[in-house]
Amino acid sequence: MKQKDLIKRLKLAGFVLERHGGNHDVYVKENKREMIPRHKEINESLAKAILKRNGLV
């Protein structure tokens, strides 16, 4: 999955960018925090796990 597609789905769910880390960007929503790797392509299983963990699948 492309990183920008994953971020778009997280933003639609209410996540906002908290900060840019060394190799990851950190997005938060209430008390949930997601580290998104800064790659153009994110491993499909990782992307699905992030979406599933946040109830977006």
C-alpha cells in the first residue's frame, strides 16, 4: 500500500500528525498513537495490521 493512501485513511478516521520522527511519522487520535514508516510503499501486512488495530478494515 502506498504511504499516502494509508495516511489518507488514518486522517479520515480522525488521526492528526503529531510529529516527524527519525524514520517514522507519528499520528495520534485521542489516546491512540500510530507510527507510520516513512517509505513510499508500506508492506501490505503492516498496512492491514495498522488499519485493523484502529478498526478501519
